[in-house]
Amino acid sequence: MLEREIYNKGQLLVTQVSGEVKSQELIDHVFWLIDSHNIGEIQSGYDQVVYTRDIESVNIKEEDVLRLTEISTGMGQIRGKFRTVIIATEPTELKLASFYKSLVKGSDIEVEICSNFDEAFAWLGCENPEPDKYK
């Protein structure tokens, strides 16, 4: 399941991934980002924090990450440059996040992998919009 919170008039998006993580859900999220940018809900140059909570299973393969990258760097180019922080601490999360980061290198997507919210918001250079929620 994906839950999104938009902050700072569309300049910051915080996305929680939980439960059974499926590739189609992440692909749908990328299309949502593109559509949300097109209607002005998400602004150009936005920042995103992606984190997991209460993961039951991860059903994502490397070819799924390739597909996500193709969509993000192809159709998603209309969004322009943006930055994403992936908070990853588990081996599977770290492997997939590192693979994604290596694939988007050289594109308009800047990706960083952090281990907690403090590091994530520090890397983005913005304040945590809800410190009691994102800790």
C-alpha cells in the first residue's frame, strides 16, 4: 500500500510504502507523480521522501525496477529535475534502492539513500513537516 502526503504547496512529497509491496503499485505511483505534476499538484523541482513501514513482503524484481526507471526517465521528463530520498535499512530495500539509484544516474532524477528521517530531510535541506509523524 502507498500513502502520500504533499507539503509546501507541492514542493515536498512524503510517500509511505507498507504491507505487501508490488511492482504495479510503484509503477502506478510514478504515473500518479506525472499526472499530479501536469495538473499542478506537484511542482517542478519537487523533493520526495520514500520510506517503508510494516512491510509484509516485497514482490519486486530487478526488471520491475528497470521499468520504473524507464517510465521516470522517459515519460516523467516533463517534471524536470527532482530529488528523491529513499529511506532503506533492510537488505532487500537497500539492494533495490541502490539498483534504482544506479539506473537514474545521469538523468534529471537525483537519488540518495538514507537510513532515517533526520538524514533524509537534512540531505534535502528542508525541515521535517511533521516531526512527530516522521521519526
